[in-house]
Amino acid sequence: MPAYVIYQGEVLDPDRYEVYKPKSAASIHDAGGRFLVRGGDVEALEGDAPPQRTVVLEFPTRAAAVAWYRGQQYAEARSTRAGAARAHMYVVDGVD
């Protein structure tokens, strides 16, 4: 069953965040994930829209998504993002 990583972030340092983006994209690709949503305009239908940036990733399984997040390659990308953005990130199972 596929799993989805949802990221909602507020960019605080755009220059450093631009360094993070290609590093994180490479780690996602190398872990078998893919982008379904990568930024873009948001229209709130109910409640408040997220701060600035929404990303949705698809991985073949929850285990693959968690392994990506905890892996060395993404840890290095994440260290680049530290202080450059405030983030909320979580994984959720898809539907069979």
C-alpha cells in the first residue's frame, strides 16, 4: 500500500531553502519516492491555509517513507533546512 508524506512549511531563509530543495529532491528520488505536490498556490476551502509551502510525496510503502526520512541522505538535506524553514511533516497510509 502506498504511503504519503505531507510537508507544510514556512520558509524563513529563502536562500538556504533553495540549497535544501535539490538535496531533498535527490534523496526522495533515490528512496523510490515521487512528488505529487510541490508548492503551488493554495486556496483554503475550510479553515486556514497552511503558512507557505505544501509538498505531498508518494512512496511505495510506509516503511520506504520512514526509511527515507530517517536515512543519511535526507538527514544531510534536513540539516541544510534547519533554521531556514519551520516545518510540519507526517506520513499517512494510502488506500489499497
